[in-house]
Amino acid sequence: MNEISCRLHIPSSLRSTISTLLDQQFWLLGCDVRHFGGNLLLEMGFERLRPPANWKAATQYSLTLPAQGCLRLWGFGFWYSPNGSAGVLVRRSEFTPRLCKLTHPIWRPEDLPSLRMPVTVEEVYQVWSGLIFMWDWFASYEQWVVQRCGVDYRREAWLQWNKKRIGEPHRLADCWRQAVEETRLLLSTLPEPFSGMC
């Protein structure tokens, strides 16, 4: 099998778009935890784990999704594992997916265990599948926020973002769905997983 098929190749245009979209999304998540009616992540069922006293660190939000795995969010990025073992970690403004296993709460990037590139077709498949799940989750989340709080709430937070914006406040879910489609297309170019070694 061709060696290139075992690499995680991310086209530069997709890398740029996702990096910007992720940075914007994490800004919006930060607004949502400060929502005047209460923390929206807690309302969705996340568990909040604050850092130890006197630490300059990010709060960890964890959500167990029945039959879908575990999701953790911080101000610096996300980690998703479909089965509680190795998962996909992506930093907020640096779309460079890595694999790692989290066995305890994390509050600072420097406390993360060693991160590694996927090296087999199965691992590349795991990364793309995990990213498809996350982009779809962000789309569903944005749709829920607009239904729950109204488009004016989302527009106000979106307009406060002082970096490059992507989409429109009422169409952020569509931006993530487009990312789902582009990532699915990349996944479709892989050889079938578990069919052999690279």
C-alpha cells in the first residue's frame, strides 16, 4: 500500500477555514458559559471541573454521550474519544489533530499527555471519523443555541468577536455542516480501515 495513504493530509484551504471556525466557536462557547440566564454548557449536561485553587488554568467541561463516547472542552481546545480510549485532540486555533489518551482531568495544555500523529490507516480513519463527529456536534450545538436563546443572542456574541468571522450568526450550524461534508470527502479517499497494514 502506498505510504502516503497512511498520512493525515489536510488541504491548506480546509486547515485555514477550520482553524478560523474553531477559534470563533470557542469564543462563542466562552460567551455561552457566561450566559445571563445560566451556563449553557451545564444546561446541556456537561460536568464542570474547575482547576485547583490558585492555578491559572482553564475549566474542563466533560460530557459523556451514551453510545457515542466522551467529549471534553477547554478554552484551548477539545478532545473526543468514541470509546474512552485514545481520542482526537485539537487545539483551538491550530487545526493539527493529534491522538492521545486522557486518564485524568486536564486544565492546562502543558499537562496533556504525549500527543502523536496517526500513523496507520486505522488511526487516520479514527481521526477523520472523530472530526466528523465533532463538526456535527458543533452544528447541532449552534442550532440548539439559536433555538434556546434566539438569533439575537448569538448575533450579539458573534459581533463581539474581533477577529475574522466566518458565516452569519443564524447560519453557523451550516458552516459546520459544510465542514462535515468536506471531512467526509477526505475520509472517503482512505483505503478501507482494518484491511491491512501500511
